[in-house]
Amino acid sequence: MAIIRRRFPGYFTSSSHVFAILAICVLLSAEMAAAWKRDMCIPGDVYIDSRNHPAKGTGCEFCENWCSKQCLDLELPAVSYGCLVAGDTDIRCKCCCGRSSSSVSSSSLPTLLNRPESEFNGGWPHDYNICQPGEDHEKVERVDGRFCINNPSCEENCRRKQRWLTRAECVAGGQAVPNPSYKWYEQCCCGLVKPPPPSPSPPPLPPTPPPPPPPQCCTVMPSPLCPSPFQKNMCRAEDIYVAFKPRGGCGICPSECNTKCSGLDSPTVSMQRCTAEPTSQLCECCCKNNTPSAPCPSPHPQTPPVGTCSATTEDAFIPTLVTDCSLCTNEYCEDICSASGVIFTRMECASSKCNCWFRTIPQPLSPKALGSSICLETH
């Protein structure tokens, strides 16, 4: 009599469910591992990861301050950081301290990088294989970050395996609060192919060009023939001061001032006066500057250069005081006029006052300089 064995109807179904569940778990694990990447830092930089439980209401500034402190303790610049506020008292931070980023100043704050949430849900940094396919990955536990940086071992480890060191990094994982605790590792990648030499450093940036010189101001020299408008408070600082000896007396001052100011592209006379000099009369005018430029800097306490008052094509002179008229020579006046950019014509001396007469080199006038002062004399 044949015995017929019947299979339990749910056996294969249950087994299928078990295999399906296992397959799903494997896929989820693989997906989680694939989703969590350790590519936030530049290869070679120090990478630190922490999961913290600070006081309620703490935000991402916690991660920024934490990253800055960790890098400062390592005497490295803080390059970048990541932050995930997972709950009221659950903050996860990532930090990159630059060993390869020499361009980052040690005093700068780290940059917040926008990282996906999946990157904060993986394992610790040393659990991630940073090596290329075909390379040996090795991790060596270290006492702390400084010891890891100052006592590298990857190159020797690769040499023992008769391989080349292709990548080495110091990484850490742990927590800052409530109780600071980190595990440090040195990660090594040993390959069969010698890595290319590091690229040369970029050339230094060219020096910053000096700032443009400030607006040139005509400095008024104290002299009986070129009185200072700043000392006499006659003209406004932005107006143009003109002085000349009138041929026909003080009565022609108003009309002559209008003529002089018009020739300087400043048709308005804001003020004029005529005063008696020891041997003649002096007419003074303030030509209004309708488009003033930026204020000129205050005069330097040192003696300014002589002969900066010329801005006309009429004959004029540069007065200087000398101890003896024998010092007032053509060569002396030529030097004075040459330094002022004008053409020397003649010289005269009286009462220890050397007048170097000149004619200006024809060029476009620039009468808008603030506080300009011109000493003119008609023949």
C-alpha cells in the first residue's frame, strides 16, 4: 500500500515571506549605506561628526560654534559645517577642518553647507570606506586629533603592503554635549598605482594697486603778493581765488574780476575787494565754483612746494623770500618755474623778495580744484 505524504500547504509560502523580508532588509541596508556619503569635506581635510543633545531650542549656531572650536583646538582653519536639527534636543553636526585648504584663513567662520538629511543618518566617519575600487582600506585608532595629525602612520602601513599611499585622513565621531567624547581614527587608502604628484600651488596674486591719488589742491603760499584766502577768510573753500594789480586803480576791480573769472570758466564773482599794498594796489576776487569736487585734505604741516598757484596763460610771477638779492638769479628762477611746470621768462628782486616771472605752458585749464589760488599781475 502506497503511502502518500502531503506537504504542508503553507510551508513554501512562509519561506517565501521570510526570504522576501530578508531581501527587503538587505536592500534597505544597501540603500541606507548608499544614501549616506562622506563627501562633504575636501579629501585630506579633517572630518568630525557629532550627535548632541543640547538644551531645548538650540539651533544650528550650536554646530557652527562647535565646528570652530574643534578646528581651533587642532590649530586648523574651520572650512565648512553641516547641521540637522532632528528634534528639540537632538542636533547632529558635521565639520571640516582644512589641512588641504590653505587659502582659508584660520580666523574665518566655517561655511554652512546644505546637506541632505540622509547624510546625517548613517554611521560614523570611520565606518565609511573612502578608498577607490581595488585599493586597500585601513583604519587605525588614535588617541586624539592632534596625535593623529602629528603622527601619521598610513604611508608606513602601505609600504609594508608594497603599495602606494593614495589617501590619508584623520576622522572622528562622538558627541559634544552632554559629555564630550570622540573616537579618532586615521583612515588609509593603499593602491597599486602611484598617485600623481600634487598640482603646483597657484601663483601669488598680484599686489593690490595703490589707491588713486587724492584731488590735487593748489596750496597758497603766504606772501605779500599772493595773500592766502584761507588766512584772510575771504573766499569759500570751494571757490577760486584770484589776485592781480589793477593798472587803473581800484575802480576797475569789479570789471576785471568778471573778466578773470570768465576766463576760468567761472563767470560768477562771489566777492571782490581792492586793498592798498605798500607801493601799489591789489585787487582780489573770489570766482564762484558751481560744480565743486570732493573736499581736499587739510594742508600738510610741512612747507608745500612753491609755485603751485599758476593756472593761467597770462604772465605771472612766483614770489619767494631770499636773504639777499644776489641769490635771486636766472638759474634759481628756472628751477622754481621748472618744478612748477611753467616757462621762465624773467626775474626781478627787491627788498629780499625774488619774483620769478613765467608764462604757463598752454594746456586745458582745470579751475575746479577746491581752494585754488592764482597770483596774476598785468603789465
